[in-house]
Amino acid sequence: MEIKVVENVKAINADIFVVNMFENEKTLSELANHYAIEEDNFKGKFGETYLLPTYGKELYKKILVLGLGKKEDLCPNKLREAVAKAIKKAMQMEAKKVAFSLEGIGFDYSEQFTMGAMIADYKFDKYKSEKKDNGIKEVYIEANQEIVKKSEIIAEAMKFARNLSNEPAQFATPTELAEIACDLGLETKVYDREECEKMGMGAFLAVGKGSIQEPKFIHIKYSVNNPKKRIAIIGKGICFDSGGLDLKPASSMLTMKDDMSGAAAVIGIMSVLKELNPQVEVHGIIAACENMPGCKAYKPGDILTAKNGKTIEVDNTDAEGRLTLADALCYACELGVDEVIDMATLTGACMVALGTQASGIMGNDKELVKRLIETANRSGERFWELPLWEEYFDSLKSDIADMKNTGSRWGGASTAGVFLQKFVKDVKWAHIDIAGTAFLEKPQKEFIAGGTGAGVRTMLKYIMEI
Ligand code: BES
Ligand code: MN
Ligand code: ZN
């Protein structure tokens, strides 16, 4: 799909011409008013659509009236959702060219219009032997060209991440992620098992032992001259989480190909940095492996030594993400960057707490966390802060090692957070738990079921605004 910015949408010969209507107000478009709309009791409630045939009297075949709800309630996030609705409707109707005439919106809608259209246009049909060609080719809008262009790039990064999350684990292996990373055209180093051993990554390597897939530690670097800031973004890269010897029940394992969604977000973000050209040095870091119960698998009771020398007693092999992140955090801290931000499908507890509506966020720096939450709100995501009180560490105490990898069931997202914090040294750090938001089992708002690219739009906006 291509978004075309034009001076006059009314002159476009489109399959569908979309006009907006606020609740209980007459549609602003004179064109739509030519056709009886009151007759059907269409009120313009938020997200409702009303289709008008034009009987060949206009340039376009049909007019789609898009309800935007009460004018005073409309905000950029709501607008994005409404645009997505119109796009989905147009896709159902197999339209190829869609023109939007948005009037009376009290703010610059360029960004959220583009995001809504691009996110709604997404499909993952590469494994369908018969593909439906219901994609929209062109969307016309009067908007700010520069903002549209930037937003398109961000939506492309989300698409990259969504594709990776949706890819079955049989294909999206650690080796494959490493290859994809190497193909981004950025400076990239992939460490294999032996090199990770030399670096002392005992926690990360333990997790990968039960799988036939080789673990890969991936470091992608985007650099500029005189960067304003240097940051590292880490993505949890468990290509499949079976739970390991503490095997998950079948129903919990169903979506576990998505356990590399943090890594997918990192790769998606890194993939567009050259194009967006922020004056920030960005390190993308992924400790990629599978958590499987093969005969070499790590076991409950094992004691692992992480890169920083800290020892961990394995209490549950299904709490594997924090083990891989522990070594990735140590590695990132040694880079001497200003900030480290990790994104991880880390805990079912976070999903229980916040559902699919928000990612959990924790960190050791109030300002950084605040800034990320605020950026998420503007980008169309939700981050919700969870506490990192030291008391959460009580249940992680071990009799024979420095800590255990799991503690109490209660407060699981924060407990995982304080575990991670033990591997963070002298750097501003935020942890984003995307367990509930990275992968949808049912469609939600502008998204179809499957990968969402959680974290991508917020992090890109954050990086662009540094
Ligand atoms: N990958 C899971 C977390 C998860 C759950 C992500 C549901 C997405 C949806 C993680 O590795 C895990 O298994 N966590 C355990 C931790 C427990 C053993 C302390 C969990 O949340 O149950
Ligand atoms: Mn797990
Ligand atoms: Zn996991």
C-alpha cells in the first residue's frame, strides 16, 4: 500500500471516497449530503461506517461515511483506530484506490492517519497456497508529506517485526535471526556458542542447551558522528519457549513462537534507522536461542554463572527469558552507553495484570520511565509502570547461590524486574514487559490476530526525539 499526499482528494478517481462525520452532526462533506443519509438513522458513532453508492454520478464508485464519534472526544489515537476501520472495510470490498477527505479534525492527523492505514493493511498470508488479492494499492489524503513519509517508515518497521513474530519457530531460528540481522546493512557481530562461553555467558548458554538449534548472540550497531546520546536496546530472543524440562502445558505453548517478539522489535527498529537517520548511536542486542527439553537441557537445581559473575540457582526452567537477558544486560552495560532499554515477552503475570491493552514498564530512572510512557501515549501504545521495590527480591533468595531465577507467583512481573536489575550496572535502564501486547490471539483495534510489533513505534519515536 502506498500513501499518496495530494492537494485535492476530490479530484481523485477512486474506488471508495471516505468522508468523516462527527456524531449527530451533519457530515461535513457536501458530496455525502447529496445522498440520503438521515433515512437510515446513521448517527456517526465512533467507528461506524455507512456506505453510499454514487450510481456513476461521481468520480468514485462509492462513498464511505466514517463515524468519528463526538468531535470533542476525538484525539490522534482515536483517529488512527477509525482510519483502520475504514481501511478494513475498503479491503473487504476489494477496493484498490481509496481517497480520504477528512475535514474538521482539530489537529494534524498525518501521523496517525498513516499509521492506522498501514497497520490495518497488514496481512500474513505467505503460507496460504491461495492468496486473496484484497490489498489496497493506493490511499490518497491531504496531509503533511514529510510526516506521512516518516510514519510510513515506522509502519514498515512494525511490519518487519510483525512478520518475524508471526513466522513459525521452525523457520525463525536463532541462526535465521542472526542472518536477518547481518543483512540489515549495519555493522553486525554474531557470537557463536564458543565465543559466548569465552565471554562468560553461562546463564544465556544454559537456556539454549536443550535445543538442537545453535544459540546466537547478536549485536547490531547503528552509528553516527558525534551522537547526541548512545543507547542500547535489548530484545528477548527465545525463538521457541517450550518451558524446557519444566514443560508448559499444551495450551500455554501454542503461541510460544512469539517469545522472540522483543528481538523482532529490535530488528524492526534497527532496520529503518539508516532511513530515519537519528543522531543517536543505537546498539541492538539479542541473545537468541530456543528453550527446549532435549537431553542436554539445563535442569532445575542447576547453578549458573552469569557474565558479571553472579550465580543463579535454577528454580524453574520456564523462567528462561530473564536468564538470557541477564547476560545481554551485562554485555550492554559494558558498552558504556547512556541508557539501556530491554523489551521482552517476559511474564504471564504481566499479561494477567494488564491484559493485551498495555505493556508493563519498570526501571531505575524515573525520568527515563516517564519519558517512555509519555512517548508511548503519543505513538499509540500504552506502557504502564509497575514497581521495582527491593522487597520483591525476598522470594528470589537462594540458600546456595546468589539468587534463584523464580520466586513467588505473586507479583511475577516485578519479581522478574528486580531479577534483571541485578545485572544492570551504572546505567539508566528501563524494562518493558510486552508479554501481553506482542501477540494477539484475537483481532484488536487496528490489529489482526498475531504479532503486533509492540514497542517498535514508541522506541522509534523516542529515538527520533532524542
Ligand atoms: N515467555 C514466557 C512468558 C509469557 C507468557 C509470554 C505468556 C507471553 C505470554 C516466559 O518465559 C515464562 O514462561 N514465564 C513464566 C515465569 C514463571 C515460571 C516464573 C510465567 O510467566 O509463567
Ligand atoms: Mn518461559
Ligand atoms: Zn519465555
